[in-house]
Amino acid sequence: MRPLYLIRHPRPAGAEACCYGRLDLPLAEPASHSLPRVRARLPASFQVWSSPLRRCLELALALDPLARQHPGLQELDFGDWEGRAWDDIGAPALDAWAADVTGHTPPGGESARQLLQRVQAALAEVLAASQGALALVTHAGVIRALVAQALELAGPDWLRIRPAYGQVVALDWDGQALQVPAATRRELGL
């Protein structure tokens, strides 16, 4: 088994006010504030890969100045919804999304199913380009998609996976697929 640690970025500034995925929001406080809590959950030796969005990259570089980036680790692309207040998007559009969590595509964006395909391809590349334990600093949508896929959850159940800002989600790669340890299931309330 190869340890894989999915780390959600710290809280970004302005996150409460709008829909954001690819929107490159700055962190609300320095990445160094999250560093002790994150490091405590990681092994002594690991390689760091990150989404290129600064809310992830700042923490990744604090963990390892040689952290590598992969664009496939970015959050869901909300397209025309990016940066808009949730109220401005409107209940009908949000209801349509909630009715088909994995298949609905925001205008000009991508669906959660498309996100999963992108992230699976990125993970395969990262696994092939590295050895040993991996720490991936990424986003809630990426973590949600990988955990849901590993547990074979149906679309509506994806929303039960709610990693907190700065949370470390420990998984294992068995050479074929991701495994979700019982302790991780408990931490995520699954």
C-alpha cells in the first residue's frame, strides 16, 4: 500500500460570498497558520504535489519548497458561475445542479463526472512520476470525487463528503485503486 494524503487548502478570503472553483482566491490567513496541524498528520517523508491555484500552492510550498504542480488537481470549473454570489446564480439553476450532482454542468464549466475523469488522469500521472508517500494539496471537489469513486458512492451521496479547510484525508493506493481506511471514513462521517 502506498500512502496518499489529500489535503484541502486553508480557507480562502471571500469564500463565503461567492461561488468559486477555478477562481484564484487568496488565503484568508497565511498558510503557516495551518502548517503545524497539517504536518502532524503526515509521515516524516513524502512528496508534495499541488493544484496551481494559490490557495493550495501556498500551503504546498510551505510543506516543501520543491512542491510540484499539476493542473489536473484544480477544483471544479464552475464556468459562468465563477465569482458570482450564490443568490445571483438563482434557485432554479442551483436546484438543477442539486438534482444531478455528478452530471449537471454549470454553463461554460464542467460536471463533477468530468472533474473525476480529469483528476483520475492527473493522479495516474502523479503516481507514475513519484515514489513513496504523496501529499496532494488540492480542493474539496477533488477530494470528494476521489473518495466517492473509491467508495463507489452514488451521485447524491458525494455531498456527504465535506472535508474541512486544512483537513488531511488519508487514503491508500494498492497499485490498482484507492482504498479508504476505516479511520478516514469515520473522520469524514461516512
